[in-house]
Amino acid sequence: MTNIFDTHAHYDDEAFDGDREALLESLPKNGIAKVVNVGSGLEACRRTLALMEKYDYIYGAIGIHPSDSGDLDEESFAWLGQQYGSRKCVAVGEIGLDYYWDEPAREIQQKWFRRQLNLAREVKKPVIIHSRDAARDTVDILKEEGAEEIGGVIHCYSYTREMAKTFLDMGFYFGIGGVLTFKNARKLKEAVEYIPLDRIVLETDCPYLAPAPNRGKRNSSLNIPYVVSALADIKGIDEEAVRQAVWKNSHELYRL
């Protein structure tokens, strides 16, 4: 059985403070062969660097989430740029726009989104895009900054099938996780039916977004088989075919 690659996790989160080491050490024997831990704020990026140093199978993505972009300044941005020399630092992320909240101001989010896209171009790393309630501005900025030359993944894809075509045309992958198993996820299921299997990667966003039947509980990479099953159902193929495809896609996305 093909191993699993969790392309987006937050094991530095305080939700794991009680049992982080035991949980992480259990992953390989449960078929989770690789994990990308994703920075969101500056401190989360520092914790991510520590995790990827400690565990062979944990890689890191370093970037500032739009909700934390108000904390960025030139000094911290320069520090970020210095972190991509490591072979195990595989992406710039998660970056993007989040208009669900009023803060930080949209101009601040957009400024640092553009800066981090250009940083990714400089360091030759793909980007992990967070976009919530901000589809149009996300697409406009990606196009204006030539993101099709940078490449990357739309994390926790939540928009329509029609919007998926726009991201596909720009060459992006799509991060699919526990939401796919939710009964009320009709829009996402329609998008996933449309998105070619060779553009899909699996992710948890743990500790968030645990799939059914564990919805509402703390999520971890151990729950990905539920997402594999849902994806196999939608695509009308067996689970091993899904596992093989997304394993290959994940390596291509992160250039491993």
C-alpha cells in the first residue's frame, strides 16, 4: 500500500503540546511517510524550523499567513528570506488573503502577499496559497505577479468548480482535506469531481478540519485515509490508485 504524504499540517500548534512527540513518532508506522509543517506567523515559522530539524520525515514551509501579516516589517521579512537555504524548506507559505476577518486591513494583506510571491520567485520555491472570501483579489494578484511561473498549491480549496478552472489554467495544485467528507460540502465535491486527479494533493491542516467521523475533534495525519476514501468515491477509482497519484503529485508540487 502506497504511503501517505500530508502536504499541510500545523504540528507546532499548542493543540499538540500534550503529546506532540508521541504522535509524530507514531506517524511512519501508520503509513504517514512525509509531512510538510506550515508556518503561519513568525513564531510558528521558528517552531516549524525546529520540527523539520528534529524529524527526518518532516519538511517545512515558511511564510506569513494573511491574518498575521500585520506583524511583518522589513527586518522580519529579511529573516524569512534567509530561511530558504535548507533543502527541507520546501515552500513559501502559507500566504494569501483572508477577508473573513476585518483585520489586518486588506491593503496590508495584499502588500505582504505580493512581497512573499516575489520572494518565492527569488528563492525558487512554490507557494502555499490561503484564500478565504477573497477569490477575485487572490486571482488578480496571482496574475499580476506572474504566479503561474512560481507554481504552488491552493490550500484547503473552498471555491467553485468555475474558479477551479482559473487556478488550473495557472498550473496550481489543489490541497484537499477533511472538508471533502462533510455532508454539506456539495460545492467542494463538485469542484473535486472536475479537478484532474494529477492536480490534487492531500492535506490535513491539522489540528483543524478533522474529517467525518471525527469532525470537531483534533485532527492529525492519521485521519487522511478518510479523505482518500472520499476522493476515491468521487473519482470512481480504488483507494490505492488515489494514494499512488497523490503521492506522486505531492513530490512534484514540492520538487522533492
